[in-house]
Amino acid sequence: MNIIKQYQRAYGDETKEVRKKEVEKKQNIVGNILPKRGHTLFSFNLKTGEIKKAEFQKQDFTFGKTVQSNKKVEVEENCTYRSVLNKKNLIKVLKRENIIK
């Protein structure tokens, strides 16, 4: 405490509080979707009603001496994702879940 008082006498009361800024872009993890064999991952935009195949990003990582790859879905706003056989089945699933009428 004595050091702080000496500092305040010498330099005045000019203490500043320094904090790190939070990173504005945060990764929002919603969950995991593992498509079944033969299925396709579709995205359905809740506002526009657009149906399209989900887009993936490929991420490479090393595990020991081997290089492996991992796929990650590019998540869009106002979209829901489902793993189904085709678009016709996607419409059935969305109707059953009362997302569309």
C-alpha cells in the first residue's frame, strides 16, 4: 500500500484501468449433426423458405504423424439444418415438426 501512495504523490492520480477488448466475432456452437449414410444435409431458411444443400468447410489437422480432415458446416442466420434423403423428405419432416404448413 505504501508503494501505491508514493506513486500517487509522484505522478498524481492518473491511474488507468486497462482491459482487453473482447473479440467481436464469437463462434456460436449450436450442436452436432452427423448425416446418416446416404443422406444429405439440407438447410432451410425460415424467413425466405429457401431449401438448399448445406455448405461445408474442410479443416485439416494433424494427429501424430497422420494428417486428417474434418468437415464443418457454414452456419447461416435464420436457417435450420436436417439430414434427410432428398428434398421431398425434407418437406415431410418440416411439416411434421410444424415448421412449415
